[in-house]
Amino acid sequence: MDNSGAHDLVRRAQGDMPASLIAFVVVMSCICLTIVSLRFYVRIQVIRNLGNDDWAVAVTMLMLLGSVIGVAIAIAFGLGRHVVDVSDSHLSVLLTLMWFSGLGYHLTIIILKCAFILQYRRAFPLPAFQRICDIFLGFIACWFVAFFIAPIVICLPVRSQWDPEIIGQDFCSSRWQVWLAHGIIHVITDVVIFAMPLPLIKTLPLTKPQKITLTAVFCLGFITCIISAIRISTVHRGLFDADASWVMARTVYWSVGEITCAMLCLCIPVLRPLLGGRANLRRWRSGAQAEVVETRGHAHFTLDSTQTWTAPAPSNRTASRGSVRSSRDIEMRENTQDRRHEAAKRTSDPPTTGTESSGAGSTWTSDDSHKRADGSWL
């Protein structure tokens, strides 16, 4: 038996995978749709505050749903089957679809990366960190433009990238270098994105177990980086393997899996109000929220509604156990000078409504009548 016959037997033994491929894409899309729907439920019904990061997630979700339709069409033209079982006319259409899907994948991951950065800007409104985010957004925009144009002009005529009669004439000698550079930058930016919030998690008003959980969620994002690296090898095989229609299905597997994993890492931290049962959900709906703002170089919290908390004593840097009564168990952290100033002010001029003053460590209930004009309780 000649080598070509042996290779054909091996490939046929591997089997086709249209059914498993479409099932995988549908399941991953349903997982993403569920997690994104929960995200919007929290943003709209619980927190009542949509942001640009949410709209970026919505666009990414729409593109992922569009990929389900694209995969179904590609399967009809031979994706997931061995090339010996695909006609030349179908193979030409399939290669055309996969080339355009590569551009769509590039656009999807760009929007997804922007969603991460926009969510970081929202969660950590510190000027220095936001400047870093803005610079990174600019870099991602430049990267998008460069690698959106490069695959188009690197092979001339462009039709040579999907026409089987031209593709073998070596018009695209640099095509692999372009996609390799794209993949390397993609992995590096993923690592940076998932590492950016880790040093800042300790500044959030969360308990230690919550911080550990949040850190674990972001570290889960590094699995996305591993998937991205594996995907690069499948792209190489898809460009040069003679059985392109079968090999490219592997690329689709890894691409959809990568986007799904990234979406989970992006949305899970937003779903915190859904944890803890109905009582916790009611507290969030009551509007007890906090934002970190930069005031005199220190992180403070602006409260959006009525809170009951224990004013920290001047001699203690941290609040005592059970001192905070809020939906997020907010621990008010101030430096020693600020605490002494506020304690002295409350002692000399106690609030006239809802206040029980007994010194620096007094417990008092704040309401909207005490809120400053800038919305801050401090």
C-alpha cells in the first residue's frame, strides 16, 4: 500500500466531526449566553447601572452567536470532514468562509479585551491605574488596525488565500509569520490583562475569603492564555496541511473555547450580588453600593444610600468585627489623621438626625439628609 493510501486510511479512521463541532459550539454559546444574561440582570435589575463594559460584552456575545451560524454554514461546505470527501467547489467556499471568520475572530477578541479594560476602569477608579488602562486601550486599537489590514494585503491577489487553484503557487510566503506575530501579541496581551488587577484586589472592600475567590477567578484567566497558545499551532496546521477542511475544525474548537473561558472570567465577578440568597439580593436592590474614589491621595468610599456603621476609633486603624452594616460589609479605611479629624468633628458638632453620639467610637445611622453635596459620606 502506498503512502497516500495509508494516510487516507489514517484520516478516515480519525473520523469526521461536524456533529461534535456544532454541538460544542452550541453548548459553549449557551453557557456564554447564560452568564451574560445573568450579568445584565445584575446590572439592570440589581445595581441599575449599565456601563461601556457591559455593551462591549453584549457585542461580543452577538458575534459569538453569529459564529454559530457561520460554523453551521461552514459545516455544510465541508468543515470537519476530510478534504478527500469535499468537492473543489465546496472547498473554495469553505476556505473563503474560514478566511473571513479569521477576521471576525480578530475583531471579537479585540472587543473582548476592551471589555476587560473598561471593567477594570470601572472597578478601580484610581487615576494612575486608569491612565494605564487608557494607554493599553490605545495599544489594542493600533494592534486591531495593523492585524486587520495585514492578512488582507499579505497575499496578493487576495483571492489566492482561498482559491485552491492559486493557493499552491506560493503567493503567501509570509502568511504564517503574520499569524504567528498576531498569536504572540494576543497571548502577551492576555497575560497582561489578567495580571493587571491582581495587585489591586487587596484594596477592595472585601473580606479575605472574597479576595481569595476573586483572585482565583482572575487566575483562571491564565487558562485562556494557554488555550490561545495551543490555538496558534492549529492555525499553522490549517495553513499548510493538505487536509485543511479537517484541521481547521480544530482551530474552531480552540477559538470558541478560548472566547468562552474569557467571557466566564469577565462576567463571574459581576455576579456577586446573586450569591448569598434572597436576603443578600434585597440588600443590593436597596441601593447600598460603594465606589472607590481618589480623595487626597487615599481611597475613600461614596455610599449611594442609607448605611449603618460604626465610626472607627482614633487609636484603631481597622474597624472592629461587626462594625460595618452594609450590603457589601464595607470596611471604612482611613488614615489616622483623617479619623481623628472626623471624630473630633462629630464630637463637637453631632448630627441632628438619626445620631447616637458617644465619642470617637460611636455607632450612628446615616441617611440621605447627611449626604454631602458631592455625594460622599466622608
